[in-house]
Amino acid sequence: MNNDVNSRVQGEAAQNPLRRLGTGHRVDTSESITFTFDGKTYTGCAGDTLASALLANGVRRVGRSFKLHRPRGLLSAGREEPNALVQLEGEGFGEPNARATLVPLYKGLKARGQNAWPSVERDMLGVLGLFQRLFPASFYYKSLMWPSWHFYEGLVRRLAGLGKVPRAADAQQYHKRNLHCEVLIVGGGAAGLAAALAAGAGGLRVVLMDDQEELGGSLLGENRVIGGSSSTAWIAQAVAKLRAQEGVTLLPRTSVIGYYEHNFLVGVERVCNHLGPGADLQQPRERLWRVRAKQVVLATGAIERPLVFADNDRPGIMLASAVQTYLNRYGVAAGRRVVLVTNNDSVYRVALDLHDLGVTVVAVVDSRRDPVGPYQQAVRDRQIPLLTGRMVRQVRGRRQVRAVRLAAHLGGGQLGESRESLACDVVAMSGGWTPSIHLYSQAGGSLDFNEHSACFVPASCAQAVRVAGAANGEFQLQGCLAEGYRSGAAAARAAGAGANVEPSAPSCDDWPQTPLEPYWYTGNAATEKQWLDFQYDVKVSDIELARRENFISVEHVKRYTTNGMSVDQGKTSNVNALAVMAALSGRKIPAVGTTRFRPPYHPATIGTFVGRDLGESYAPRLELPAHSWHLAQGAWMEDMGWQRPQCYLRAGEDFEAAVRREAVAVRRSVGMFDGSPLGKIEVKGPDAARFLNRIYINNAVSLKVNAGRYGLMCNENGVVIDDGVFVRLADDHFMVHTTSGGATRIHRWLEEWLQCEWLDLQVLVNNVTTQWANVTVSGPNARQVLQALDSDIDFDAAAFPHMQFRSGTVNGVEARILRASFTGEASYEISVPARYGLALWEAVYAAGETFDITPYGVESLMVLRTEKGYLHVGADTDGTTNPLDLGWGVPIGKKQDDFIGRRSLARANDTRKDRLQFVGIEAVDPRLPLPVGGHVVSCASPAVPAPTQGYLTSACLSPALEKSIGLGLVSRGRERLGEQVYIYADGNTTAAKIVSPTHFDAKGERLNG
């Protein structure tokens, strides 16, 4: 046999040039497309990918490895490709780290190889490969220490990274869509199409997503027979039938990148990527799909594993499935003379396809000692040399494959001496198959290790998901079709389709297979030449080093060696690396475990996640129910989460004059304020009072129905995070008011405690902020204005005192009214359903015209609350302020029950005497404004830097008091009332005095009037 092979090698009359085969493929050779790669111009065909077009043009070296800059050729034909990472160029259309195997060829495409200078062919840093012994795993942790890290930092940062961020702004747009369906099928291969046919027969909403340009999966690269016709014909019939079915949606070019809880999946559709700069700019480049499905079928296929032998990273060494795909789908012969190396039966069909299309098959090399079956017989029938019990010991050729030297496989990865050499320019290898269980694992599914196929397969998952086909460890076409039909029908029934008939799988041209024999690496050859991760230059010797340095956890080894951390995330390297770890540690592969599968499964552009959330669309524009009225009255609007009036400008007024006028009007007569953004969270349930009693630092249980109480909330560290009035609407029903900016945050925080900590409490919380419009009427004449409205509520002071709640009707509309104040005046907060907000506002304004009612804005409110000394959480507090600093020691002492943060308040640091305490500040010269943020110091001319005694948090020129006042946090502040201090800011100091925070109406007579 040996002599026969060598005579065949040397007896080739002439080498077949790389060529585009005439027939049998899926590209349009009548339409040529010109493109450039690394500055050179080439021609491809419509339907090509950049990878297939480069291969057709004889381009073998398409990239460089990251660490050692070794030349890299194509390894695969799909998204598992680790080598062919290119930089797409074009003003406004650039993209780094694009995989040539996934880039459809389009007119004018310009691409460059990455990680190489000046080009992939002649990379100046290729010299690093000569010094690879100096760059073992994590060498940067053990070297580059002298004279210091900064000495090397600049060079290292210039060498680091893959690709370059485009300098020009992205010229294209991105969209988002939400989608609900009964059955979502991920994967459009044989199993996926079968599942869609079965599920679609149930009349449900069925969505099929597949990441390829066209549906068909790996069948697109194979010559198979299904139901008596070609696999190509079966695909066409299945797709046509699905397109004709009502309720079935097909989304090719859509990669599902994340699987989250409650069957929520995220996909990225490449809408115009295949058109490049010629795309319609009104169409999105990519679309993000957010899918909620009742049932999911994962038919994501499997990825062929490389074999690990010496010099297995040379250009020209490819996965056998890739050679077959380029041959049958794109009509491109990967080389002139092909040697196939395997430990399983899958490459035999590749050998047959190559032979039948006129490509020279030098030999099929099988590591198994004596595989016997129909595949082996078919190869022999075509007089293709079959060399069993052998494995590659050495590869000849530095820049690309020239020949391979073989040796006898003695078992367990041990080889004998080299015995024969085969001249070739392509090595097609297969080390078995790895099911694509990434999405299944993201869903929380557990895995088992299938010893027969030497791969991880799905075991169980709590979510409503089924796995079919190669993703489930079924590698025979007949089995894939059967599992697809079965899973699709079962998913449809579980989603409510009833007893739909499960179609039977058509017959296929499957042959019985002989068992795979694992071959993980060559144990008695130089391990520093056996590559696992082709992009990051991770070798078997790196795993050995990690083991010697006592790295046991697979997660630690991953990060120490960087295996699986490149763009491909270890799709071709992870299982081989796990097997090496297992062999070195004397464990079985399942005991080693797997690294955690995290989304995204495939890299996604940032633009896809951003979508249309740009500029005005960056966040929802929240407008008040009376927004149009505010604008018509000259409101100075600012974005504060909501579009809110800061003040209302009249003719000839500036901002300060308008604020002063409004504040004076509230003190003298009456004002009205749009408080709709005030946080409103309903808390309801038998345990509502107990729940809020743990949330607030003051007592919630003792609060009576129809009464309100001002309260503070703390986090676990005892830091104040929000405040507001909570109202008891019924024994089991509360309304919690938060700061306007804290509504969403506090609602999520409450949900977190209920869902994660206090699962025994029967409580529901609901954020109803946007459901209610609020008009606050404040001032000495506020009661008279409300009494002028048509209402069934008694607004008399005795009937409706401060901190009380009433419900009834106002002008025929159901209303909730809380008497609470943030101005220091008698105030009534009227809430009605949001759709009546504008009508209520106009009605209050009309009723108050007799009293010269004045609308006032947020800035005017800040002046009024500063005069009264009311706290503004976030302005008058920081990330260290606790309730004791604010003077809440007495209420805390009276409360017997526990609350969030109470234990922290007993810490020594929280009870220090010199903590910053909340006080009032008053300028000695009433005409001088106090600078917010200014530091409290003890002398008029401090030597900067000087120790600070606190700082000013709020300040204004008080219209009511005719002097400059403020609020602040000052060390030992409450002990120092009346003491003169200085406020330092920007090199200037202002003399001031520490006073009580309540500058105005200290007795509360106006508040309670």
C-alpha cells in the first residue's frame, strides 16, 4: 500500500490548477464581482463569500495569528472560523473582525487582513514566531517587570487588540423589533426545516431563524439524497412549503446570539450587510430581534473539531467539512492534491465528492486500526488509497502545506516513527463533531458527555426548549430529520396546537457508521508545535504549563492560556483543550467540566444594540399631560427624565426674575405646580404594611387608613437613598411616593427584595407613575381655589388636615388628593388619571384666576423648599449620608422593628460625633449669594489645600426672607448653630453662619393653616 501511494503521488502528470468547477454549485458564474484584498484586485462570482472567492483565486494566507503572527489560512466555512478575520473598509461602512467566511461578496468590497503589517503575505512581525519559546502562556505576568511595566506599556498596547475601530461615523442605521410566537426554531438545516414543517402544520405562529444567507444548513455543502431526490431539491420544496404556510416566518441571515430566562431570545438579522456601500441607506444594516416564544426548538447543528498534531496550523490544513462546502456549495476546489485525515467516518463522503469532481485525493488517513464499513468500501471501490492505523506526525512546508509525514498510531495518541510521506497542498482533517449547545447552556440546560461520539450533548433544561439533530448529538441525516419532525410536532402541541399529525421523516442515503476513536493530541511529539487555538496561538504545551503551575479549574486555565478567548470563543478549540486537561490531570473529560457559555454566541455590532436609540430617541421622551399648556405659557423646559418647566417666562423677564416672581406668588397667594413625575408606586397585599415597615426607617404599621407619613429609605449600608410620603389607602393597600428621578429605581429595588429576599411576603408592587397626572396647589389661598372646584370632598382645615388623604371626584373626574407640602405652605396634591391631566390643570387655573394663581416651575419649587429647609435627596445628601446625619435619631430610637440598614447605623463610623450633619447656612451679608458646592472652612483666607468641614448643598437668594440662605452638610453641624464659618469656592470666601435648616415658618403655622 505504501509503495502504491508514493508511486501515485509521484506519477501525477500535471497538477490541476485551482479552478471554479463548472456545475453543481450554488454560485452564479455568469455574474462576476470585482473586489480587493490587501490592496490586490480579484474577481469572484455572485453568491460567493469573501472566503470562497479568495480560495478560488488561489489566496492561501488570509490572516496572521495574534501572538506569534504565524500565517493563517482558511480553516472552516462558517462562523467557527478563527483565522480569516478581516477589516472591511469603506467610508462609513468599515467593520473590524469580520469573518471572511460570513462576508457575502458584493461589488466594490474592500478588505484587509488583520494583525499584519504591511500585509498578510509579508508581515514584519512574523519574526516573532522564531522566538515563540519566549512567549509561553501568560508570559506577560512573568516578564516585563524590569525596569518597570510602563517601559513596555506603549509597545504592548500597540501590538494588542484585533482590528481597528473605523474612524468615520457609521453611515448606516440599525433597527429593533419585538416578536412573539408560539414556536421559535433556531437553525435552518435538515432538523430545523423538518421542525418548522411539523410545527407549521399546527397553524401556530412559527418563526425559523438561521444564520446563513440561505436556508439548508450543512446540506448546502453536501450531495445527499432525501426522499428519492437531491437534498437541494428537498430544501427548495421545504422552503417553498413554509413560505406558503400562514403564520410561518422565515428569517435567514439571522443569528440568535442570546437565550435568556422565560424563553426570551435575541437575534441579529443582517439586512443589508451583503450589499455593502451600495445598500439603501433608508434600510437598516442590521436588525435586533427580541423574541418571546412559548416553545423553542434548537437545531443549531454541530461544529467539526480539528485534529491536534504537529504543525497543524499551516495554511492549507482545513476542516474536512469546509473542503466539502467550498467544493459543493461554491464550486471551489480547495487544492490540487488533498490528503484527508480522520478518526471518524464523516470524511469519507468528502473524499468521494472530491474524487467524483476530479480533484486528486492522495489518500484517506484514518487513525483507527481497521475500520470496516460501506464508507471504507466505497473509497476502495474508487481506488482511493486508504491508510488505516496512521496519523500525521509532521507537516512539511513553512508558509503552506507541501507534504505530510505519517506514522503508525499505536493507540492513545502515541505514534511510531515516520514511515511515509505524501505530497499534497491541502490536508482535510476531522477529529469528530461538537454539538452547538451554546444557546442551550445559556438557557440553563445541563450537559452530559457522550462517550460514543466523544462530545457534550444536552441533558435537561427547566425552560420550554427541545434540541434536535446534530445539536443533540445525532449525526446521521435520517436521525436529524426524524428528531426535527418529532421536536417540531411536540413543541406545537405544547404551545396549544392540539393533536397535530407528526409527519414521518423521508428516507435518506445514510450508511452505517463505524465508531469514532478519539484522538485528542499526539502525546509523544513536540507539544509546543501542536495548536489548539489557532487565533491566540494556544498550544498543547501551554495547557501543560498551566497544569505544572497548578491550574485545575477549567475557567482558570482558559484565562491563563487565553484558549477560547478570541473572536470565535473557542468553537473549534474548547473540547480539544478540555481533553488535554483531562489527560494531563488523570481525569475524565466530564470531570474537567466546561467553561460557562455566555451571550452573545456570535459577535454583534454595538450599533445593533443601540438601534434607533440616538439623539431624541436615545430614551423615551416623557412629556407631562399638560405639556402643550406649559409651552404656550412660556415655560422654560429642561429634560429631567421628563420635560419639565423650570419657570414660566413673561415678557421682559429673565430666568431669575421669573423664579423670584413665582416664589413670591406662592407665599402671598397661591401657585400651581405640575407634579405628575412624582414617583407613585402602589403596594398591595396582606403583608403590605409589614413589607413597608422593613423598607422605611420609621413606622409603617401604625399608619392609619387615609393618612400619610413622610419617610426615609436606606440601603443595606444605612445610606439614605430616597424619601417621600407614603399613604395608607386601605388596610392592605399603600401608595408610596418617591422622588421624581427615583420612581423606576425604587420600584426595581422593592421588587428585588420581594423576589430575592422576602419570598414569604404576600405583596405586589406596581409602578403607576405614568398612570396619574398630578396638580399641586400651594399657598395661603390654596384651600379657597379647591373649594371653587366642583368636588364632593370637604377641604375645610379641620376636615382635611395636613398629612391626610381623601378620594372623591373633582369636576366629575375620580381623584385622589393628598395634603402634603414641599413648599412650606398649605398644599394639596390632586391626582387624576393621566388622560384627564390637561383638563384638570385648566380647571384649577380657571378656578384660581380670582386669586391671581401663578404656575410655578421646578426651580421656583427648589427656592421654596430651601426656605423651608426641606431635604432634597441626591442634592442635600451623598453616598455616605445616613438618617442620623439628618436628625432622625429619635424616630429610629422609637421604632422597635428592624428595617433595611438598621444594623449598619450601629457601626462606629455611622455614629461618629464629627460626621457631616444637615444644617442651614445663612450669609452674613444678605446680598452675597452662597456658592453651591462651596466648602465650609474656618478662616477667611485658607491656605489651599485646607481641611474641609463640610460643603454647601443648596442655596438661593430668598424672596420671602430677603437674604442669602442655603443648606449644607457640616461636621458637628447641630452643635455649632450660630457659629460663623466661611464658604470657599474658586479662590473666594463668603462669610456665613450655621443656623437651623428651617429658615422660614419654623413653627409650621402656614403649613398647617
